[in-house]
Amino acid sequence: MNQISRPDVVARARDVAPVIAAEADAIERAGRLTAPVLDALHEARLFRMLLPRAFGGDEVHPVEYARAVEEISRQDGSTGWCVFVGCSSSLLAAFMEPASAREIFADPRASVAWGPPGKPIAIAVPGGYRVSGVWPFASGCRHATWMGAHCQVREPDGSLRLHPSGRPLIRSLLFPADRARIIDDWNVMGLRGTASSSYVIEDVFVPEEFSATREDMRAVRTPGKLYSFSQMGLYSVGCAAVALGIARAMLDEFVAVASSKTPRGIVPLAQNPVVHLQLAQTEARLAASRAFLAEALGEAWTIADPAEPLGLVPRARVRLAAIHALQTAAEVGDYAYKAAGTDGIFVGAPLERRFRDLHTVSQQIQARLANFEPVGKVLLGQEPDGVIL
């Protein structure tokens, strides 16, 4: 069927699920998304869920976006991660010079990859910036058409460009992917198929119009309800959706194991009252965290004004729901893995790979317990000390 004709992104994600499931082992071995999976994802426009319609995107409701990423991640965590990161990167288009964003995303297979801010500093020069440096964790860099560098900016007078809060501003600079040299250093426990390698750029000139900042919510040039959310908030939502999808798959796999397994000298798992109790409680926790995320996103969407940044309190609730979902998903995965006993320990088994993937997600900065602190301050009517929610 022609997946592009399906307006529902969750339905499109389910349509490509068989392709992803069939390629999951190959993705793990190759350390990157395979050609059949990339073909299916691009045909289904799943890298364009958060891209403005003005540039050929679908600009979907954030709940539908989260559900679609979750569906993909149920099949393979690395694929779900690459889709979420690619979609998150496309949010920058709403804050860029429209002609530049249109140029970047004119390619129907366009995808942007980048690493987090680090030590490199861009030098402001007439017409743009010159930048050199190394950035790690560039998820999806092996299939990216454009790449980016998040960095502080040094002005011609030697000072650092500042955010209105007074701290150094981080600006995002975009350039064609062939200007970067990929370092083959992604040797990790989980999410092996994300190709989250480091990359180097040397004295690259980036025109001003191919740059923007993720830190100024009022700098949007292509307004829309979706872009009244903070980019960091939507990033946390995508990360949480990946974790929820992996946890869902692990719990389903445990149910399949329990339906046929009888541990030595013990009653069948499916007839064990302790399993009944714990499975029901775990299912409730997973469903509740998923529902809270949808509720927070739905409430924020209802009040979102395309012309104004979303308020601090609804942004804080979105972040709270995302952090809670990440924490809960890790707990659910741990339960499924441990309850399955030795069925989870064999390399390449569904529970083993997903356990590694889920615990790699849980090491991401979005999953840190410290992220609850600024949300708690907002709930008490306090300012979150410059933290971007």
C-alpha cells in the first residue's frame, strides 16, 4: 500500500513495523539503519512528523508523534531513537530563515544529525560563522543529509554572545553532511544501530541564514502551535516515547515467555499468583505513565498559541510527564527481564537486546533524576534557575 496516503502517523508507523522487525538483527550487526528500513521510513514520512508544513512536513499533534515513535520503538529501539532524533532536529527549521529551511528539507530523504554542545566555540565573521571541533553522540549521522554544530559564539571583540538570562548562548549551525568527518567510535552496550558516532569539522563557514538557536522560544519564524512548545521539551517527549515502546515490547515478551514456561520445581509462571500480582501492577504503571504523558501534551496543545511561547507551568508538566515515563519504562523493563529468568540472558534474544537498549536510553541526560528538581520549583511557584524546560 502507499503509506504516504495514510494521514495518521501512528497508522503509518504500524505499516512499517514488519519491515523494522525483519531488519532489527541486521541493524544491530551493521550499527546503523539498513536501506530497507530507511526506504520505508522515508516513504511513510516518519522523519517529517515535527517539520513545519511550510517546508514539506506534517507538523503533527505531539501526542500522535509520541505514539508513532513508541510504535516504531516496539520493533527496534535503535530505529525509534533515530526517528525521534531526526524529528527533533527538524524542529529547528521553524526558527531558521525560511528559504534556508526549504533548501535543507527539499530532499524528501532529508535528515539532520548533530551532537550535544561541547567545548568548540564558533567565531562570528561577516555573513556567518567559522567553526571547528569535535562533537560526540551524533545519532543518525550515517544517513544524515545535513549536520549541525551546537556551540557558543565568540564575537569579533572577543566576548561570548549571551542569552537574555546572562549565560552564554548556544547557537546551532547547519551544513551539508559531507563537510563532516565521521569517527567510527560507537562501541556501546545498547542502541548499537543508531550510529551515534562522533564527528569532526575543520574551519567550516556557515552562513548566518543556516543557523538558529534552540534557546529563544520567541525567535520562531514559521509560527505554529507545535513551535510554541520548547524544543527541549519535545526532545524529552521523543526520548520518553522510545523508552515506553521498548518497555512495552519487553512486557509483551515476558507475557509470551510466562505463557509457556515452567521453572524447574515451580508451578508454571502463568499459574503463579506472584506473577499475576506483579504483572498487573507493572502493566498499570506502564499504562499510567503513558496516559500522563498524553494528558500533559494534550492539555498544553489545547492552550498553545502559535504566536506565543507556551507558558512555564504547562512546559514543566510536559517535562515532568516525560521524565516520569523514562523512569517508569526502565522499571518496567527491569521487571520483565528479571521475571523471565534465563530466557532473558542469551545474546540476541528479544529481552536481552531490549534490556541493553532500554538501559542505554536511561543513561541519556533526559532521564536523570535531577530533571525533577526544576519542575518541582515551578510547582512551588519558583523560577527554575535558567534551566530550559
